[in-house]
Amino acid sequence: MTHSGDTATEPSTYEARPRSRPTAQDRALWLVNRLVIRAGFRLRVEGAGNLPAGSSVLCFNHQSWIDPFVVAASLPGRPVLFFFGPREATMDTGWKNRFILWTRRTVPYRPAKDNLLAVTRRVERVLAAGARMAIAAEGRIHVGESALLPLEDGAVFLALRARVPLVPVAVNGVGWLRFRGRVRVRVGAPIEIAGRPTKQAVDEATERLAAALLALTADWPDAPPPGRLSRWLTELFNDWPEGARPPVPPRAGTTA
């Protein structure tokens, strides 16, 4: 994460509304999302007791477009859960972006990363208000239930800056989306972090965060591709940088 000055002016619609207590809109969104996710999948949440009571940065692995909805459905409605992202040059076009802005529960940033100073300050305001901030630190989706791409350093940097706990959250069962399929969200113990966000401190904590996520996901098997409808649902909003879904990588300890 490059921490440079901010030379661009952000549209006012980008501004999240920092809060820990949910509004009526927050409660309605949380309830509807929870009902839909739990109706569509057999969701099991493990380690909920590891969640700090107040503000924190939650870092989750990222296999699918549905991950944020699953994470949100797995957590209590209070304190309010915000999401870091999406990574968009502009949030002014597209129905998905307009819906994201309407929720006022995201902190988008531009792909050029030329607005990170302003973005960092927005995240700090959200955390200072007592809310939670969820981050997909891989920066993109990947294939493989127990796989993990190299983590970007933003989650650790922001947690150190705000002096809040850093919590790994593993999402499994979403590589292929099946109606009433098993989905698990496993909350790990907070990563011990302290001090200033120096490069050494951020790099060391990021390594420990990656190790924690890998440990939390290690026991979940990769499922075979489902039927046509489930494949369509899985790929409905997935954005693969490769242009198409890549093959599943070999699991740790195996050969291709």
C-alpha cells in the first residue's frame, strides 16, 4: 500500500457515514441479507467469540463476489460493518456502484491508488466511530478453498494506524455456489500488533495474518464443478483478471 499525498478531489458520494450504531436502513439491510444468505446456504459460523466487542479490522479471504454478503450475514448487526473497496476509477456509473454508495458502508479507492491519503483518513474515521472494517486483503478473487494469494499490506497498515485489533476471517464453501450448500465462516484469534506502521512492522504482521488465514482454511476440500445453474450463479459477478476462471492450484503438500 503506497501512502502518498492525495492530489485528486473525491466526489462527495464517496463519503461513508462513520457510525457504530446501526440506522434503520442498516438494520433492514442486515436482516434481509442474513435471511437471504441463510435461506440459500447452510451457513455455519465458528469462532464468533474471537470478535472484539468494539472497532476492529477484519481481513477475509476472497473466492467469490458473494463473500462480503456471507461475512455480513455471519456477524452481529452491531457495531456496523463497513467494507474497504471496491477498487473503482469512478463510482458514478453502474447499478452495482450506485447500490454500494447508497448503503454508505464502503470506502472505495481508485485503481491508480492516487487517493490513499483521503481513503486512509476515511477508514480512521469509521474505526474511530466504533465500527468494524472488513478488507479482502488479496485485492482480487482467487480459486481454491485452501489457497491464498499474497496479501496486500493495507489491512495491517490501517489496523496499526487506527490502533485497533486485526482479525483473520476465513470464508469457505463459496468457490462454487450451490443452493443449500455448506458454507463456513471461521473467525480466528486477533493478530497481535502494536506500535507504529513501519515497513518492517507491517510486513511481519502481514506474514502472520497470511499464515493465520491459511491455517483457518486448510481443512476445507475443493468441490467439483456443479451444474449449469450453479456455475452461472457462481460466475454471475465474478471479475477474473485472467479473463476466465483459472484452474484450481495444487493444495499444499501435493503435486500437480
